Amino acid sequence: MTTTAAAPERSRPTISRTKQVLRLTRTEFTLFVRYKTAWMFLFLPLFLAFVTLQLPNDEVIPGFGAAELAMIASMGTIGLILGVGHPSNVFTARRESLVLKRFRVSGVPQSVIFGAVIGVVVLFSLVIAALVVGLVFATSGGTLPRDPLMLVVAVILSGVMYSLMGLLVTPFVRNAEAAQMAAMVPMMILLFTGGGVIPLEFLPETARQVMTFVPSVPAGEMAQAAYTGYDAFGGFGSAEEKGYLGLWVSALPSLGVLLAWIAVLTLLVRRYFRWDPRQP
Amino acid sequence: MTTTANTAAADQGRQDTTGPAVVVRDLRQHYGDFEAVKGVSFEIRPGELFALLGTNGAGKTTTIETMEGFRRPSSGSVRVFGLDPHGQPSGVRERTNAVLQGSGLLDDLSVDETIGLAHDLAANPRDTAELLDLVGLSDKGGVAVRQLSGGQKRRLDLALALVTRPEVLYLDEPTTGMDPEARHETWQIISGLKKHGVAILLTTHYLEEAERLADRLAIMHRGEVRVEGTLASVLAGWGDRVSFLLPEDVRTGDLPELPEAEIAVETRDQALWATYTAMGGDVADRAHRTVAALIAWAAERGITLQHLQVRGASLEDVFLRVADGAADLLTD
């Protein structure tokens, strides 16, 4: 009986994962554009941003009314709608049609497959965020973000976090239609708790404290702080205008919450994601 | 379709005959109380094609999925290049590829986009134009995958599996949906891969495919390997058939009993046919021995054995008897 297999590995050419992620992201982009259902996930965040125009716009901090702050906070929900909606839908469909398995047996690493769909979510999130910035610019009399980098970081991190959440929906559903319905549950809950629909200022302090750990809150608050230059992380009641470094220091807890959720969701996706449509 | 064999592994000169590329030992897979695979063992060497046959639900796909790294064995072991394939470590995934039972293609991409993507994701890819020519899809480059026929999708699947120059290839019903011409051309491609040292696992419901391509084969039934060996050795174990039309004046009970041969009488086209299955270890001589005895018996009775036929057992004979459970009796 042969106890060990032979054939020592020869030196084979290698390809960097970054190059693979970028290449697959390009195809994800093509597929997104050709998949009309995905366009809904682009229009919905823009629609929500427009809805905030209907809110009373009493000035909360100099230069910004409540409606504008809600519109800015809605940038935290772009990744929510795109990230939870799109990957859950297409990855369930691709699992069932063996596309994901096809990639895996071809030697494409998991991180590349996940990275590409996260990449396209982040890319479109940034595009939508830029449009919302244009909207805020138009309604606030020409005010641009004070800290564009923080705004970009907030959009990127929320896109990554919600994409992982969308991927985590897929093991619990059997087809793309069920995935769309299942994705609505976290999407709706997080939409209502994110501050974009119900401003957190209206909540009692204890509830506000708890809400800072909800995944949808930190990105919205970082967007508000980044745009206004005010420390928005404890609410605008006693918010002070901060300098560049001061604002980043104030943002650290929110960054930490986002990164912690990303870490937890990554572990959960690695543990529970199913590549095979066959149920054991 | 270009019929010449490819350059799959030859470019890298990876003819390797030092040992098996794949070793499966006493593999078992449980799903709750259900045992889908019950102690399967085999190995595949470079340049060898091992055919895993069986009825639907026999455990073939579960076995392949374990080899592909999608399932952890409940017990036993699978080694590909000496490594546990579970989780697809880089030492395995960069050297293997597969044609899955279903296509696994992105319908919204064109053929060119599909093979282009596979090409760009591979570390050392084969030329896409050459591959499309090899599988006969050169004129379909701009066609959307959703518009391809089932057979054309299977050919694209094969092209995708070859992009990465695999050293181990899993082919799960690779010619399903192909017309006979495409199937024969695919067999030539697979034969070419063998010549270039690729270790291949094939599952198929086309037994002729296994007969043409397999160096060794196993027939699974209810999670177990019931029959295993080279095609010749498998067929040898199932005897040679000597058949003739039963003369009208001969009753079934008149047929002679011959040593190491079983008699069966069946009705074909409203006539009775007698079939002797010659068993015994003298594989080379047993058909002659049986025919000689029957001719002598016929001469003695002054009758002619009309439509006398001699044939070895076919893989289909073996498969059907295994599927019917006859193998339980023969192997117990």
C-alpha cells in the first residue's frame, strides 16, 4: 500500500492576489452594470438622501441644518444598501449555479473572490457618496467636506463591513430570491438604527450609548464629523469644532467599532460561508 | 475542433512517474446517520486516468468534492501531492482543476470574456485562442454564454479547466450534453492530457467513455467500491459469453452442464437463446474451452448451433449487475 503521495511541487509561476482581486473586480464591475437588479441598490441610497430634504432644516451647528446633517449621515447607509443587498443576491445565485465552486477549483483563493465583490461595492459606494456630497454642496450653499479623507475612510470601511454582512446572509438561504428577502431584515433594522432615518439626537443618552456599537452608527457619525469638522460622535448637543488631528482622535472609537465588526464578520464568513449548493 | 493533443503539462516538462499524485485511503463521509461514502480507497498516478463509475447517489460526487477540498473526510484520508486538500492549500489548488457536474459559468459574460477572466486569474495560463480552438469554440468568442448550447458549455468548461495547466484534473461527467462528434473529440483531448502526464479522475454515465479512456476504474454502489481494477481485469472477472439460438427440438433441460460455466436462457425476438458464461481463471482459454465443449455436444446430437456468438463481458454487463446488487453476491 502506498502511504504517501509523490510528485514534489516544482517551482511554478505565481500571481499576486492584488492583481487577481483587481482583475476580478473589473469583471464584477461589468457584471454589476449588466445586472439591472443591481441598479436598484444604486438608486435607493440616492433616494434616501433626497428624502432627507423633506426634514425640517433648523440649524444645529453653524452652517448645517438637521436635514443636511441627516443627508450627510445617510452616506453611512450607502454601503449598507449596496453591501448587504448586492453580494447576498449574486453570491447566492452564483453558489447555486456552481460559479463560485468553478472559481475555487480553478485555484482562485477565497480572499480574491470576496475581495472583488467587496471592491465593486466600495467602488460604487464612493461614486454614490460623491453624488451625495454634490447634493449637500448644493443645498448647504457650497460647503465641502472638512476632512475628505475621513469621509472616504467611513464610506470604504462601511462598504467592507456591509459586504461581509451580505456574504453572511448567503449560507442561510437556498436561492437568490430568498437572499433578497433575507437581506431586507438586517438592511431595514440597520437603516432605522443608523441615524439617517431617525436622528440619534432624539434618543435618550443611554440608548445613544448602546447605539454607538450598532454597525450602522459609526459610519454615519464619521461622515457627519468629516463633513462638518465638528465632533459629532457624542451628538451635536455639545459638539465642538475640532482641528484635523483632534477630529481623528474623536473618531477613533467609531473606527474601532467599524474595524471590530469587520474582524468579527470576516471570521463568521470564513466559518460559515458555503461554496457548494449541496446541503450536507 | 483541433484534434491534436495539447501542450497542457508538456510545456513544463512535468512527466512525473515517481508515485501517485492522488491517494485516497479508507475515505468515509457521514451526513448525520447517513453514510454516503463507506471506506473508499484508490490512487491515481501521473498520466493515468481513473474512472469512478456508479449509479446516481452512489457517492461519486461526494468523493470528488472531498478530493477537491470542499469537504473534510469523516474518517480516512485524501492526499493530493502529499497534502490534505481540505481548504485548498496553495500547494494543491495551483496544481489541480476540474470540470464540475454543472457548468458554473457566468451567463452574462461572453465566451471571450469568460476564458479571458480565467486566463488573467491564472499564474501561468495557456493561450486562450489555442484553447478555444482546441475545444472547437473559436467562432463563438463574442457569443454570450447564456446563448451556448449544453454541449458548447461543456466544451467551454473543459477549456476553463485547462487554462491553468493542471497536473491533476477532476472530470465530473465532462461530455454530458455533447453530440457524438464533440464527445469523440473531447476523448482525444483527454487522451492527449494523459500522454502529457496529467493525473485524471473521471466520472461518467457513458460506459463507452470509461472503456475508451480509463487505465483503471472502480464501480461504486451505495457508498462502496464494489469492483475495481484495470478494464481487462474487471471484465475478466465477469466471464465470457457464448450464446446461440436454442434449436427447436432442444429443451432447456437438455442443455449440457459445463465445468466453470453458468447457463442462462432468455427470450429475444420471440425465440429462446442460450447463453453460457464461462468463468474460471484460465481467462485466455475459457471461451475456447466452452465453445469446444458445446460444438462437441452439438455434433453428438447432430444439431447446428445457429447464430453462435462469443463475446467478453462488457462494462455495461458489469455495471448493471453491480447496480442490481448482483455484485453483493459475487463479492461476499
